[in-house]
Amino acid sequence: MKLSHVLLLIIFSGIFSVGVVIDISLAESRYDEDMPYETYVRGLRSGGDEDRLHVYMYARASSTDRARNGTLVIEFALDNALPERLPISPVNRHYWHSDSRTFPFEENGGYVQANAYGLDTGGAPHSASARIDVPPMPPPTPQQGTDPEPQVGITSTDSDDTASPGETHDYRLITDAPYYWVGWYVKAPWDTSDRGSFITDELGDGTKTESTFSYTYPSGSMHTGDFLITAVIYRWSDMSQYEETYTETVSLE
């Protein structure tokens, strides 16, 4: 009767990128037995401040005194390399064969495998095989407690709240470079001008790339529809001009 045992422990935290440390530990072990042969393998991927991409593989194949005409084989391989096979043959007695490999700073996955097979003293065939596939380095994961990088353009800070007549809503502008001046305009659905009405402006300081804007929509059930918000931006470096726009739908709901 074969016995298989698998232990899997995965812990991921932090992120991995150039110059950023990931704290990762992944270990798995397998054991297989078919008397008089047994195999055991272990694979480990770990990381930390000193060793972010460490891969460790261990394999053992053995037989008891009841083994006859047996073979013990250990094999290591990375995804980007040819397998390394270490056979021991023949085995006609108790024998213990083990080996290990360490691959520092290795992003690729791989596998470790141990095979033991042959006869017993009565001439019956037996075999045991254990293998572990070590996965590649996991992709970066967002760091807990941090906000994603803001996107260039205008966004509503009340994104979950639909605008209604008479309400005040706030908006945020992220510019593609530090700005010298930002002018805010609002064009109502009934306005026929290019940008609508000038509302307010803000001067930069050579470093600012964010401007905020608050606007109170006209009250009354007739003041609904798509309002176009435009930010006219002059870059600090060369006074070049560009625009960002945002459409707010004002409804009675």
C-alpha cells in the first residue's frame, strides 16, 4: 500500500519589484513508500532581505534489506535548464541515496523527483515515486495600506454619489507635470459657449501636480443633464497649455 503525504505552506506579504523586498516562504514535501522502497522530496522557495529568489530542492530514495535488483534515481531541474539526473543502480540491499540543490536568485520554477523501483526477496515488483514542482516567482502583489498611483485627469471625489440639482460636489485634477496655472470651467447643458463659465483658478509653485475644485449645481428640477467640467492647465516648465475634461450627469434620482 502506498502512502502519500503532502504538506503545503504558503505565506505571501509585501511586494516584489526592483529595489523592493518581498517576504515569501513556500515549502512543500512529499513522501511515498512501497516496501521495500521509499522516496521523499522537499522543495522550498523563500525570500527576504538577503535572498529574495532562493530555491532549494532536496531528494531521498532508499531501500531496505528486502530489496533486490533495484534502482534509485534522483532528478533536479529548473524550467530554463536541462534535468540533472543522479541514478544509483543496482540495489540489492539496504541503501540510502540523497542529494540537494540550491539555486540563489532564481525566478524560474522547477521540480525535484525521486524514484525507487525493483523487486523484493520474493521477486515481486515494487516502486515508489515522489515529485514536487516548485512554482516560478509569484507576480507582484499590492502592498497593504497604500493607495494606487493617481491617474492623470479629473476624477470626482464623490464617485459613489450621483449629482442632483442644488448639491455641491468636489473634483480632483492630476496634471502630467507641475503646473503654473489651472483654470476651472463648467459648461451647463444649455450653454452654447466652448468651455462654459469660468469658476475659479489656482496657481502652482513649481512642484504641485494636483488641484481640487468644488462646484454647487444649480437648484431646480429643470437643471439636469450632462455638465462638462474643463480644467485648462499651463505647465510650469514651458507655459505650454492643455486641457482635461470630466462629464458629470446631474439627475433627480
